[in-house]
Amino acid sequence: MVSVLLVASASIAIWQGVRANEQRAAAEERSRDIRALANSLIFDLHDSIRDLPGSTPARKLLVARALEYLDKLAKEGSNDMSLQMELAAGYEKIADVQGNPLGPNLGEIDGAIESYTKALNIRESLFEKGTPEERYATAMLHSKLFRIKQVRGQMDEAESHCRQAANILEKLSADDATAVLYRVTAARFYQELGDLVATKTDGAFGEASNYYRKSISLSESIPPSPAHDETGADGLSLNEKILSVTQIAYRRLGYLFELRQQNSEALTAYRRALEESEKLVAAGNPRKPSAEIVLAISLGNLGRLEAVTGDPAGGMEKVDRAIAISERTFAADEKNYLAASELALAYWNAGKIFLNQNETGRSLAGFQKALDIQKRLLENNPNDLYNLSNLAETYASMGFAAEKADRAEARRWYQLSYDIWKRLKDRNLLAGYYAHKPGELEQSLARVSSR
């Protein structure tokens, strides 16, 4: 009897084991099916209809359905690392479609933040076990959350994500000196950290300039290599990326020095920015309009400051080059918003030089050309803070040029400038380095009103 019971018990145990294995296999098969279906919806079917006219409702439906499948997989709580990485990649792809500000998206910003956060939580839970490539992917998720938080005006959170991305990438580049992509991307995020700090806080010169210097130090520590000239999938070579971030950091540093009237330091930084910009144009194969615009910006900044600090001929020559490049780039594509914006800035730089030489008529002509473009840009994009700030500067320059001959006209221009600065301040959109502008324009208005 005992032997019969033992045999029966063993049979039941075997049957239960077989049953458990069958259930586990079925669950794993179901999981694989769901993974395959979710991946197909996200990476294949969506991309195949993305560019079709009228596809937005279908894209939204695909995203919603793919999210359902991913959430089901996530709730299973599997310890399978490959599954977790697939989940992270899936959530990230969905977030890109929902609201990545750097690409075509459905405008579902809240949904994008939620999906990016799900992806980031998964990647951070596996960070210590992850490969360098997987840690790089974590940094890129921080970068996407940085940009989307920046667009939402959540600047503290944006700064936190940007800093975490930079820190991860700097550590990766320190662990592997040959990993050039990690180093140049870290340099880019330190430059953007400098921008965030300079924009957010009045008087943050020291912190912002330190970030720019760190960015420059990282990018300039990359040894030259012919391999850096190979064009990547994004159409840019590593060399172009290195030169791009270096010239931006030098240009930003120069602007901070100029605001503080440290003209010698500003000129040095602007000259380095111009050197890197010249190299960037030469590195393009073929030459890229965006690099030409960067060169025009660097020429304009350096030319303006050289002209007003003792070299009017040399400065004007550089600004004339900036105007010629900007006019050529804009003529090739009149829908190029950046080309139009920088052409206006080049005309404004010329106006500033003529104003410094007491050539009021030529100065006003330059400012008027800038104004005409900036007002057209305002009609197309009334919320562009860069153009609004440039427009306010042009109004103020028109006022200063008109002040000696016509106080009433000067007052009209100053009032237009003040109204923009005041509106930006009231909406908490005034960049830190422009914090003094409302007060400066109040003084200008008082000056022309008291005579």
C-alpha cells in the first residue's frame, strides 16, 4: 500500500512538473508573441505609414495599441534582461512618436514624458549590469527628457536630466579613451548645461563659463584621426560634431565676456569660434548650409566687436562676409528660418558698426533691413524667443540711432523694445543674461522724455 502511494505521489509530482513546464513554455511563447507584435507595431508598421498624408489617426491608434502590449509585458515582472531592454527600447520609440521635440511627432507631450520615464526607469534599474552601449542609451534617454522638459519650461528638471546625461557620458569616455562619440556628446551636454544656467539665472557667469570651458576641454582632448571624417548615419562625421560643439562653446563664452564688457577675453573666444567654424565648413562633404550659417554668425560676432574696439575696417570686412554668406544661403532657400534670422543679425551687426562711426543714415538702413526680416519672422512664429529678443534689440538700436535728431521717434522705438522685454519678463521667459534689459530701456525712455 505504501509503495502504491509513493508511486502515485511520484506520478502526481511528475505530472505537476510537466504541467508547470508546459505552462511556463506557454507563457514564454505568449510573451514572445506579444514582444514580436509590439515591435512590429512600433518599428515596422508605424514607420511604414509615418509619412503618408492623413495617417495621424492611424499612427495614434498604433501607438495606443503598442503601449497596451508593452504595459502587459512590463506587468509580468520578468527578470529576462533582453526582455527588459526590448521594453525600454519600445517605450522610447513610442515616446519619440508621441512627442520628441527634435523630430516629427503627434504632439502628445504628456504621453511622451510618461513613456520616456518608463524607459528610463527600466534602463536605470539595469544600469550597473549594463554594457557601455546600454549606459550610453541611458544617457540619451536623459537627453530626450532634458529637451522635452525644456520645451515645457520645466527648467530645473531639464537641467537635472542634462547634467545626468553629461555625467554618464563623461564617465564612459574616461573609462574608454577611444570612445570618441561618448566624449564629444558629453562635451555637447556640458555646453547645453552652460546655456541652461546662463539663461535661467542672472549673474550665473561663473557657473555657465565653467561648463563652457569643460565642454571645450573635452572636445579639444580628442586626438585627430582620419576615421573621424567618415560620415555617419545622421549625415555628419565625428569631426563635424567635434568642431560644431567646440565653436558653439567658444561663441557662448565670448558672448558672456562681451556682456560683462571683458572685451579682450571676448575677442579671444570669438576668434577661436571663428577658427573652428572655418574648419567646420571645410569638413563638410558636400558643404552644408547649416555650417555656412554658423560661419556667418562667428564672423558677425567677431567683426562687430573688433569694429567697436578699435579695428573698424577689419571688423566691417568680417561683417560684410557674414552678410554675403547669409544672403546667399537665404536666397538658396527662402523658407530656411535660421538663414533668415541670421541674415537679420548680420544686417544688425553692420548697423551697430556704422552707429559707432556716427554714420547715422547707414546705421538706420542696416537696422531697418534687420527689422523687416525680424517682423516677417514674428508673423510666422510669434513665440520664438530668439527672434523676439533680437527684435527688441533692433528696436532699441533704432531708438539710439534716432535719439540725437528726433526724440519723439527715439521714444517710439524705445517703447517698442521695452514692451517686448517687459512682456517676456512678466511671462517668466526673460533669459538671465537679458535680465537688465527692462531697466535699461526704462532709463532710455526716461532720458528722451526728460529733455
